[in-house]
Amino acid sequence: MAGVLRAERVWVETFTGLRLDQFGRLLRAVRERGGKGCGWGRPWRLPLPERVLLVAVYYRTNLTMRQLAPLFGISSATVCRVIQRLGPLLALEPVRTPQQAADRLWIVDGTLVPVRDRTVGTSSRNYRFSANVQVIVDADTRLVIATARPVPGTTADANAWRESGLAEHCQGVTVLGDGAYINTGLIVPHRKRPGRPLLKGEEEDNAAHRKVRARVEHVIGRMKNHKILRDCRQHGNGLHHAVQAVAHMHNLALTA
């Protein structure tokens, strides 16, 4: 059975949203992390570039493994093994705190990702079983700095932030959050108090805060162009690997 998709410009750019040179950087990262294989056992049916393309297409389109199999000319079981093997190798490497940390501005927000694995998600305010994923974005470059492991969708953003360990990546950096991150050490909007309206200066601060913080929502919206983040059928660590890989591909798509 011959496959249709190959690691060629037309298929890479159409199905992944990456230019061929950007896809080459993704492929190089996977190769450096040991993606070529363990060196024993039966060799893979597909070469490494096409296996990386398969995983990227899966995250972008969220096609089932039975649908992907004929596109690449392999069995659905092989598709599953490729995704399980290479998915973690596409992960974003968290950005270290820059030397000029005092001049940087990062933004954090949580997003709900619908999941099928009920050990990962819970019935949430979007009326679906979802997981809460925390995402940190650089306000200037719109690059994803880091993402946290998913927690049940009913977890408040402030608690998800405290449990995520992401604060370690933000030492010395100013981080903005919305009103859900009160008492977390982040910069949040001014709150109205009973019987005391906001002062004019506080309203102006909140307006400026909203304008900047909207950038993280735009980034999350672009990440969700990868349909795996609209309905994740992966179990266990599958969602975490998917979010990390999507963040990596998002950053590659923004780079020249």
C-alpha cells in the first residue's frame, strides 16, 4: 500500500502550517533527541521526516489513526506507535529566564482543552470533560515560553498556577495575569470594592492591562488551529505531549 503524503514542500506547508525550512528545524530537533530510533529491532517503515510529518499532521488535523494510515501507506497500529514514540520528542524546550529579565514582560493564562480521558479532565464550565492548561507567552514576540502539565478543568487558574511549577521560569520577570490570579504574585487588574468604584487612574491601568493581556488569548487561539487542542483523544500524558508539540510548532511558525 503506497502512501500519499511525503515530506515535500506542498504537503508540509499544506498540512502543518510550517514552511519547509521551519519543518526542517523541527526535524533536526527530533533527530537530536534520538528520534531516528533505538538502533535495534525491525526498522521503521517510514523515514524519519515522514514520521515527523505524520505526528505534525495528526496534531494539526486531529484525523483518526485509521484515516492517517492510508495517507502514509502504513497500518493504523504503526501510526499509533509513531505518535507514541515521536510525540514527546516534538516538545517545546522551556525558555530560560533572560539576562535582561527586568525588561521582559510575560503573560500567563489558562485554557480549557476538551479531553476523552476522564482521569485527566473533569466536567467543566464549557460543559465538556476538559483539562486546564497554563500557557506563558512573551508579550513582545508572542512566542510561547512554557506550558504546564494539564490539571482537571475545574481547577481554578490561581491553583493551577501554584501547582504548575511555572513560577520557577519567571524569576525576575514581570508576569501579567487576569483577575483569576489574585494572591499569586502576578500583576493583576485592580478590583472593585463594595461601595467604592475604581478611581480614574485604576480604570486606565485596567484598560492598559487588558490590551496587553489579550495577546496571550490571541496566541492560544492560534495554537487551537491545531485541532488536537479542540478534542484530544489521547490518554495519559498524550495531552501534555500534544500541547508541548503545538507550542513548539507555533514558535517555529513565528520565526523567520
